[in-house]
Amino acid sequence: MARRGGRATSRFSQRTCPGKVAESAVWLSLWLLLAPSAAEAGLYTASDQILLLSPGNVEAALINSTAAMVVEFYASWCGHCIAFSPVYKSLARDIKEWKPAVNLAAIDCAAEDNRKVCTNYRIRGYPTIKFFHAYSKADSAGLAFKDFSRDVRSLRHKIIDKLESHVEAWPPACPPLEPTSQAEIDIFFETNNVQHLALIFEDAKSYIGREVTLDLLQFENVAVRRVLNTEAGLVTKLGVTEFPSCYLYYPGGNFTRLPVNIEARTFYSYALQRLPGVVRSGRPPSFTTFFHINTTEEPWRPFNKSRVYMSDLESTLHYSLRVELAAQPVFKGEALRSLKKYISVLAKYFPGRPVVMNLLKSVNSWLQNETSGQISYEAFKDILENSAQIPNAALPEGVRWVGCQGSQPHFRRYPCGVWTLFHVLTVQANSTGGSDPLEVLSAMRNYVQNFFGCRPCAEHFENMAMESLMEVNSLSSAVLWLWSRHNRVNNRLAGALSEDPKFPKIQWPSPEMCSACHTVKENGEHRWNREQVLPFLLSYFSSSSILTDYLESESQILEKQKKKHVGQQLALLAQKPVERRIREALDSSKPPPSPQPTVQEEEEEEEEEEEGPQDEAVADEEEEDGGEAKPEPTPWSKAEVEAGRGWRLVHRKPSIVGMRMREQQEDIVDLDSFVNQHYRAKALRLAASSRVKQRSLQRQQEQEQEPRSAFELGMELDGGLGMVGLQPLEADPELDVGRQRKRLQKRELSGRFLDGELNHRGRWMSVLSIGFSKLDISLCVILYFLSSMCLLAMYLFFKNRLRLRRAKVALP
């Protein structure tokens, strides 16, 4: 019903109600001095299980609600309100299971927005508690608790009295609280479909029966009825001699007494909630074969509920250090300080195996020596993975939950592991004689605040820490503080969707685990025996009590780490050839540095470039003496590579130009290699041009000595322009046969060179590039641009004239 009421609240739109501004200067100063934090969030937060009222939701919560409402009207500056707030919070935790019938709320009347609401409900002093029945009318001002005690028990009894004062139709969400009779019990199973019926025998002034009835309100397959000691028929039939006492009644008249350590409300409620088949409303029923069924992604691991497992602790470290911390790529500021404190506490108090402790100490030493203002997670991960290969140091990878495993993959696990880890650390700090009682708790607080993935959980924990963490003044009180806050969280999460139905949230330790930890006050209220709780915690979380079942051996952990490092190194080595090929490809696209050849080498190179082309596999070589050209393969020699010519060719092999041995399947042009070849050919033509000039001067001198002849058309390639030119013929054809043969060979080689260049680069590119200088191309572009501008101007001029002529014709 509380959940239905919450949904109903969301249907109302938020409204802002302006409050009165008038306030005395004294009250204002007290408000500023005494409660600066209350101005931010009041005395209560959402983690206190108290509904915070405001002008936007007060009507939905108090008017026509299916649940009765208990509301505290307070002022955050009021000293009595501040002193009463812990009692009200304890009341909310105590009657949490009553929420379908009763809900607790609070409103800060010191807040300016809430002032009008408090005035409408006739609030004159603080704190004021009012009770609103279910289905209250809009004009209802509520029933005030007069002279209420600052005690949870008395407040609980007053709430029951107000519930029973309901005069209209009984709210369906509230169970029957009146005493039952033998006649009703005889036909109970005929009209109710439940598995267990609990009869609590008590006197008329006792509230235990009604309290237990409300405690079991959210559970199915069980019903609770109150039987007075004056109901002689049932008392005689069951042979009841003690009041209070609880009996389980079954169809056919069978009954048995409920076994509990102490005849009190808390023990009755706990025992009844653990009966077979009793589950929270909406939860699936429990099966006795659960522990033999694999209901998770991993095989179920049987475990002892009364022991701690090292596998849970190491799994928590793995997830914390490798998964949760990885969410922050860089640690700096408060996050870096929190990380250092967290690792320091682990290295100091974690009761791990030698390989794990060696690694934690290595990581802690590295962190403490880091003086920079920030640390990347990648650097932290290198140390965590032991990249430096420190001997006998490793943290197991993966999770293997045992005591923290849940019935489904989304239940328990890591949150359970975090609580267990910090319980162990607080106990270890107490056992080893730590100097600072807040060392472990502050590290946990900072870690949760900065790194814990569940942000609402982190906010709730921070609220608890702000409330009472500074009260811890000893190592033993630190152990008890963490235990009490863990129980508070269990109380808040009991019945939530995150609760594992197979492992319900209870006040731990249970009476079965530590019966001496539970006791009652003189008035019958439950009380924790802290003198027995502390020894139990010190024994339960002791390093000597931790079980090492389901763990991998240290040799297996080190072997896995070694294989991982070897695999990473092989992967890096495999990447190096790829990187080298990429680097060579990039270098090949750049013009190589030209070496400074000697004069003789330059002349030889120019001679070869003029006379014929060079190929990577085959090159033709001239024979001056024999007068015959013998083509034979001339691979690059070591001397040529050292001289520079071979170096250029070798480093051009990855490019398309260098791959001449492969057959060209498609007519595809590589623009980068094409540009490189274009400029290289241009350089060769310039060099050949200079050589031709020298040869022309030499021929001119020879012709002056010999008789001159007529000119005929020569087909030699002009090295400077690449065009066909006229060359002189010899006067006597038989004068020098060897020279003529040599000239013919030159012509053939020149034509072959030209054909090779045209075929490789594309004939159309050769036609465009041969015979035109840069000046010619520039003049063409300029003339084309000027002609375009002239045509455009003429077009605009005649278009304008035509428009003016048409306009004149249209005039009358």
C-alpha cells in the first residue's frame, strides 16, 4: 500500500506555496548558527525511511490515502527537534514492516516554502506529532500525540492505539488487531488460504500480539492472531501456561509451540518470517532443493554460512581494482588521495596470501612515491598487473563468489564482498593494534564516496558517516560502528527488489548464530548485548577463521600471470613488422635525400641516363671498345648501393613504380608514385640536356675538322625539350662505321626509354607534360581566365540593355 501511495503521489503536479517572510531576528540568528546543515536538507534524508513532505506532495500523502500517516512537524533550528530526530529515525526502522498500514513522514516548518502547510495544520510548537487515519478528509487536521515520550516503544504503542480508534470501515491494508475467539479459529482455514496460523497468547495490556501481526503484514502464507488469556477454550485446548507465548495452529486441530530463545516480539517475528513457505508478498516460494540446483551462470558452490571465504575477498579486490577503479581514467585531487589511503589500508591490514600481499605492497609503495598531481589508470594498471615482473606477486583475475554468491547473478556478490572486506579490515586493525581508530572507516568512506558505482548507496552511506562517524574513539568502537551501520542498511533494504529472497536482509547476527548477542530490556524490548557482539565479530572476521576453499594455488596464479605477460610481449613483437612496413611506405612516398656524388660518378651516371633506361631486373650496357651493345642483367652491386643510386632504387621497391616485375592487371594510376616519377623523369631530362649540350659542342669541333654534310631528319630524343630535332649526317657514310652503329643504338635506346615512360605513366600524361614549360601553361591559364571574364561582361551588358529596351516598349 505504501508503494501504491507513492505512485499516487506522482500524479500530482508540483506546486510552490509561498510562505510568510516575517521572522524575528533572534530566531533567524539561531537558525543560522545552530543548524546550517539543516537548511540544506533538514534533519532527515531519504535514507532514513521517512517520507519528506513538501507543498507539492502533502495533499497526496495525507488526504484520502490508503495508509495511515504519522507526521512530525519540526523546525530544523529547534534544539528539542534535533534531540528527538534519532528517536524518530529509530521508530521508522522499527516499524518498517508496517508500511502497508502505517507510514512515517516529516516536514520542516522552518523552511519558508513549508510555512503555510504548517499553519494550515495548526502547528504552534515543535516538535509536534500528528496521526492521520487512512482516507482522511481534506479538512482533517490530524490527531496530535499529547505528552508523548521520547521512547520508541511508547510511540509504537500510541500508533497502535490510534489505528484501533478508526471508526469508519476498517482499512483493507491494515490487518485485524482485535482479539480472536475459538469459534473464529475453528473455521479459519475454511476462509483463509494460508499455510501457517500463529496464535500469540497474552494478557489484555500486552501489545506483542498486535505488533507481531503488523510485523508479518508484508509476508504471505502466514497469519497472526492475538488470543487473550481469558479465552479459556483455546487456552485449555493448547495447554498454554505462559503469557506471552506463541503456538502454530494447523488444520485438523494440530498445533506446536514456536521455539524461540526469549518470549518477545522480535524473536517471534524473526522465527515466523523464517518458516517454510513464508515469503514476502510478490516473491516466489522457497524450495528446499535450492542448494542443489544451479540457478546462476556459475555452478553453485556449497558453503558454510557461519564462515568467511578468502575467495570472496580476492574477488572483491579484483572487481574493485580492475573494474570499478577503471571507470576513472585519471586520478587527481580528492580521488587520488582516496586511492592512496585505500591501497595503504589494504597493504597494511588485508590478511591475504603472500603473492597477493606482495603485489599490494608493491602498488602501495609505487603510489606513495608518486609526487605528481595526477596518475592515470593505465599507469596504475601496469603496476597492478606486475609488468615489472616482481617475483611472487600477483592478484588473481576474475571473480569466484562463495559466501557472497546469490540465487541469481544480480543478487549479493560485490556489495556483499565490500561489506565483508571492510569488516575484516576493521577487525584486523583491532587485532594488530592500529593507532588510528578511524583509519579503516575513513578509507572506506572515501572509497565509497569517490569510486563506488551505486551512487544512491554512496549517498546513504555518507549520510550515516556524517551523522555519527566522529563518535568512534577506539578500534573496538570502529568494529561495532560498522556492524551497526550494516544492520541499518539491511533494515532499509529488507523487502526491496535488490534483496535476494533466498538470503533475506536480517538483523545480523541471527539468534541461531549468536544467541548471546540478543537480549531484552525490562519492558520486553529487544536489545543487542554489545558485550557479546564484539567478541563474536572479532572471532567471525578473524584471519584465522577465513576459509581458503575454492581458491587457485599460488603457482597457478603466477603461471597465468607469466603466460599473460608472454602473450602481451608476443603481441607487441607481432605489431612491430606492421609498424615497420607502414613506416617504410610513408618513407617511400617522400623524396629520398640525394647524395653528393663525385665528378666522375656524376659523369658516369649522366652517361648511363642519357644512353638508356635502368630497370630493377634487367639493364642494357654499352661496350665502347667492341662497338657492340650486349644486354645482360646488371643487379645493383654493393658499391652502387653505398654510392646512392642503389639506395634510391631499393627504397622505391614498395611503391608501384618499383614493382615492374608484376603484371599490371588493371589500368590504375597511383597518384603519389606518379608525381614522384614525373619529377624524377624531369630531373633525368635536365641532366640529359646538359650532357647533350656537351656532346653537341664535341660534335661541332669534330665537324669543323671533317667535311660538313647536309642535314637529314634525326629521330633522337631531345633531352631538354623531348621533341624531334635535326641532326647533321656524316659526309662519308663509310668513314666511321662504329660511330654510326653507336648512334643507331642510341636512337633505339632513346625510343625504348620514351616508350617505357609513356606506357608506365600513361600516354596522355606524357603528351600534356612534354613540350610545354611552366610559363606556357601559366599564360594559357591567364588568357583563358581573361576571355571568360570578357564573355561574362558582354553577357551581362547585353542582358541589361535588352531589359531596358523591353521596359520602354511597355510604357504608354
